[in-house]
Amino acid sequence: MIETKELLDPARVAEMSAKGMMSSLYAQLKPDAVAVYGPRSQRTFAQLNSNANRLVAALARAGVGDGDHIALICGNTVEFVEVLAAVYRSGLRLTPINWHLSPPEVAYIVGDCQAKALIASADFAAPALASVNDNLKIKLAIGGEIEGFDSYEKALAAESDADPDNPVHGTTMMYTSGTTGRPKGVFRARAMVIPPTWGEGSPKGYEINEDVNLCCGPAYHAAPLAFDIAQPLNAGVTIVLMERFDPEELLKTIEKYRVTHTHMVATMFQRILALPKEIREKYDVSSLRHILHGAAPTPPEIKRAMIEWLGPIINEYYAASEGGGAFMINSEEWLTKPGSVGRLLPGSGTRLINDKGEDVPVGEVGQIYFPHSPIARFEYYNDKAKTQAAELEGGDHFTVGDMGYVDEDGFLFLTGRTAECIISGGVNIYPQEVDNEFVRHPAVRETCTVGVPNTEWGEEVKAVIALYPGYQPTPELAKELLDFIRPSLAGYKMPRSVDFVDDIPRSEAGKVQRRQVRAPYWAGRDKQI
């Protein structure tokens, strides 16, 4: 019997973390404790480790291993966590796919990431079937049948549950989009490996045998995946998965599992606060110790109300899927600097740059550039031009288009974006993707999709369209245009409305002036998110 002290010796932890084998340690430390509570099933630490090993073996049998890419179309179920645990010990690169996307959008990502394995829940059979291609060596269906796919459960049952002989730490490749209209993978040649720590000195202050981390957002999204799946998985903390966000169900789940940690976005805060007071007070949520939020701007009055209700346990971060950032602000700091996303620490390397390429002085708005990671520098997969377009001259810094300023005390405030990205409910929507669908209609001469104010979601999608001669700007045509693009786009990307204009403004170089189109909808507002 291996002693706990030996298992969690810092040198042992560092060694196992580097190999992606932390789940194996926890399987020895507390085999019968529940590692993951899912909406349909659960796994102990021993079961999670065994199934991760079996999946590695099943993939290897099909010729999929170190350095290969796999795609996953799966909801918030225990299998999602199993797949991630398997990737971490096999040198694989995992792309979790947004199951809200249309089948053609999913198929594009599966093909673009050059996946050799596709694992899909039977709940999402349509996009899975649309994604089948000749590059795939193995296709597995979770929780039911998909034509042409093998059973995930049967494939695992046929393999040994022994730890792999030569584990290699794998990683993820999330997909994000941009002005080209096609999503691109955020590729890193090396995994960013951070050994877990516990107690007050750790980022979340995890207690290994006491804490419970709730994932109430979609696990395919970068933030819930990092903060509510990867971090607790790495630290041996129990994970609870919600299949869909519902404000009262969230409170019920916190009470039932005595949840201590979770990640949310601004829209979730708003929906919780919109519950009748008697509903909010009905549930005991006193176990909560750490709520992390980010991904979209939060109205100060909403955040203040959350702090007043739950106490100073709300912590905000600012970063990007590409990396960089490392901004964090706790409740006490935020109350003295409402609206800030954290202090710009000396030596962080983050820069605010004006249109001339110069660093801006205190109080002046500039575009935010993060330093590339010296350990695991990113690039957009198979898109050198997109990578270079995001970088500052010299290539040491990159931007995702956010704008902001630093005050006299060093706190960063976001003021807007370069307008190529719409954030609705914490989800990024890239307008060029929508534009590309509209222009296929014979009536559309030019189009410019923008984000406009929405009280609950922060922004909603609006299409601004110029027509060819002979077409009239009528409500009937607006509906026809929306119906035309609907089959090609995920529902959350669909414009809520269409405005017709005579012309779309363009620069001398011919580029659509999206900020100019967007500006009238945000006139009179202090923050142009």
C-alpha cells in the first residue's frame, strides 16, 4: 500500500504531472471516491483512470497515438472527462467541438484539425455523420448507435485498464475564428504542464479531499474546459457536470453536492439574480468559496449584486484562448476599482499600443498585446498569415483585438474591441462567418454583421445589408435572408434582426469599416463592449 505522503510528494507530483498521469495517483490515493458526477452516470477515481487507460489502448490499436489529433463531439458527460484524461497520458491533441454548430461547420473543424479519431455522443449523430472522412482511423459512438461508428463502451471493455508503459503528456487544440470567417485551431507544439498545488498557496485554494468543482457551462468551451474540468482533474478534486445551465437547478446542484468552486459568465449572473428572492434563499449555497468569471464584460451593478449576495468570493480573470492575459482581480480589489479586470503587473510583458505602434501613456486607450508564451508559443493551425496578422512587428506579442487603458494605479480597464468579434452570453461570434453566408443570396450586394446592445446577453447579432438594384428592403425579404442562411449556421450565430442600408462604408483599401457600422447602435454608452 502506497502512503499518501509518498503519493503526493512534490517530486512525485511533478513527475506524474509531466506525464499526464495525475489521475493514476488519485486512483491509488482514493480509488472509491467519486471523481465525476455526471447527469447520467458517475465515475470513481479508479474507474476514471481505468477507462482513460482503456481508451488509450483502443486508439493505439487503431493506429492513433502520440502526435495525432482526435475530435470530440460530446456534451457535459463523464465520457468527456475520460477522453481528456486519456489525451493527457497519450501524447494526443484533442479538439472538443461546439455541438451547437451546424453539421457543415462541425465537419469543417474535424477535417481542418486532421483528426484521425472521432468520438461523438449519439445525441449528436447528425454532425458526427457529416464529419466522416477518409483521414479517420477510428470512429466511436458514446451512449448509443451512430451508423458506421463502433461502440465507445464496447471498445473500452475489450482493452486492458493498465497504465500505459510510456505515457506522454497530450494537449488540446481549441478552435477560434477571425476575419477570414473560418475557425482556426490554436496550436501549440508543446503542452503547458503545470503541476497541481493545494491549500492557500494554490490559484484556487483547492483542498484535495474536500472540494467540489461544478461545471455549469459547456465543457467544449475553453474557459469551462480549463477551469471546471482540467484544473480539478489535475488536482484530484471532484467534478460535478450540469448538462444545461438553469439558474434554479444551479442552486439546487450547489446545495446537493456542497459545491465549493465554479466558473460562470455574466449572463448566468443575470439569470440567477432574476430569480425571485424566495427561490434564491430557498437553497443553501454557503459551501461556495470561489467563483471565477470572465469571457464577457459584466455590468458593474450585476457584479456588485452578486458580491452583496454571496460575499467576496467573486474573482474575475482576463485572458484569451490563445494565451496571454494572466489578469485577475478579486472582489475586494474590484469594489475599489469597479469595471477593472486586474492589475497590469510590471514585467508581465503585456503592452497597450496605439495606431502608430507606440506604447500609450497612462489613461490613454490602446490595443492590448500579450507576450507569446516562452514555453508553449501558439500559432493558428495551418494559417501562417492569420498568425502573423495578429502579431506586433517583431513577432513577440499578439492581440485578439481588445482595447483598453491602464489607470494611475496600474489597473486595466477594457473599453471595447476592434469590432471583428461579437460576444453574446460569453460566446464568441465572428461576423465574417455570417457575412459569408449572406453574400451567397442573389439580393445581397454587401453585408456587415455587427454586435448591438442586449441587456441580458451583452450583445446580440445584427445584420446590416445593402441590396442589389431591383430588390426592396421589406420585412419579407429580411425573413427570406435569415431563412436562407439558417441551415449553414449554428443558432447562436444567427442575427436577431436585419437592417437595410444604401451602402456599407469601406476604407480606401476597400475593407469594410465594421466599427463605423457598429457605432450608431452603441451611441451614448460609456462602454463600447
